[in-house]
Amino acid sequence: MTVLRTLGSSDLEIFPLSLGGNVFGWTADEAASFAVLDAYTAAGGNFVDTADSYSAWVEGNRGGESETIIGKWIKARGNRSDVVIATKVSQHPEYPGLTAANIKAAADASLRRLGTDYIDLYYTHFDKPEVPVEEIIGALDELVKAGKVRYIAASNISADRLRASLEFSDREGLARYVALQPHYNLVSRDTYEGELRDLAERSGLAAVPYYALASGFLTGKYRPGADVDSPRAGAAAEHLRTERGRKVLAALDEIAEAHGVAVATVALAWLAAQPTVAAPIASARTVEQLPALLGVGELRLTQEELARLTAASA
């Protein structure tokens, strides 16, 4: 049985794979989304990641479709207290930015769509440097004090802004970020490794990386000459054109074969073994895609295998 992990300095106990909700209401309709959520929780999963803006980029959508589907599912299953729900603020077309007024209004809108009276983990989706960290943290702290949010976190933020936010929280005794959601995977390491990760490690923040499978590239289904029918095929295929991408695939193939697991499982296991990482995020639009993702909870790579992947992706 997969052991749950504690998320940073919070008391949230989470499964080592966070299920990405970006596909709900986009490439997975309501029925498919319910099936994926059911299969994920049946396997012990309890950590669902979404955002108020998912999936506003789809023609005919307004944003909030993913939250609405998750809300209908938790109502139908009666399992709110069993699921850790993370959502985000700043990118919804009707609630853009991180002013105090917008954060509060967006949180209320998310709560309505989710059909719940609290959010377990509330992220600033994309930092807005024009808004003082004091205003952002102040608004988030009010949500925590009101019981609408349990813990706060940040995504897509610079080390300087993160440091300033943490220092302000500590100085004023306000709610403090417990987690960070960086863009981080085997073929995209530069944004997180270095100053940002060092700060997270020193400050006791957990990392919950997004694009953990590099838009599907790290599942191994994108190969030279392969034609993959996916909205993300273009982004994934970019990595095939780089030497780093080809080296990583070769290493993944060998290690996956040695363990008798999917390539995606190995890619996620490397990520899960990195300093600060509590749970990578990966999404599935069908139940059939889930086992390769869920396997991260069981697979333990050797130090040699981890070193080989790290070298291939350097």
C-alpha cells in the first residue's frame, strides 16, 4: 500500500501523485472525469489539483469547468473530507490578478463551483509583481482566518518574491506558504533547480511540480516518426528535437524495462526522489492512463538509476 506524505509544514497527508484537473472539461468530459477520479481514489489517491481558470482556453468555456466537475463529483460521492483539493487564483478571465479584492472574490467563486466551504490548498497561480506581497499575503491570511482556506501556496513565482512573501508572513505572524508549484521535470530542470529550490528547502516548503511528464513527452509515446493524436503533441514533440530529450528517453527506456514498468512511472519516480518534491502532478483523460501514473507510489529507483537519469538530463 502506498504511504501518504506530509505536505511541507502543513498537516495535509497526501498521496505521492497529485491528479491534475486541467483535462476535466477539456479533453475529458464529465463522465470521463468522474471515471478517472473514481479510479484514482480507489487506488488510494487523495490529492486533486485544479485552478479557477481551467479550462477557459477551450472555445465555449468560461473558466471554472474543472472545479465544477470536481464539485459535482465530491457531492455525488460524499467524500469531501477524504480528498485534498488544491486550486488557484489569478488567471480566471473574470477574476484576473492578485489584488486583495480579486483574491477574495475569486476564492468565493471557486468555493461555489466546488460546492464546498473550504479549499485545502490555495495557490497564487501566476505571481503579479505589480501587486505588493503584503497585499497578497494579507488577503490570503484573511481567507485562512475565515476558514475558507486551510493552507496557502505559490506557483510560478521568482525566488525574490517568494523570499519577500515568506519574510512578511514570518514578521507579521500571518499565514505562510507551505508549498510551491514549479514547472519541473526531467527535461525542464533549469527554472526550479538552483535559487528557488534552495529557498524552498531552507524554508520547509514542499514542491508539487506541474508538467511533470513534459506535456506527455516523458510517457515515451512520442517517438521519431510517431503520429500521436493529442492537443499537446506539438509541445511534447519539441523535446524529441533536442539531444537532451533523446538521451533522457533512452535512459528511461532501459530503466523501465529493467523494472517492468511504464516509462512514465520512471520519469515520475525520478521527480518524486528529488529534494523538496512531495508529489508530482500528472493528469489522465482516461482510466487506462492512470496505472502508469499511480505506479510512482511503489517504484523506488536505485541511486545509480537516479544518477543516470540526472546525467542524461543535464
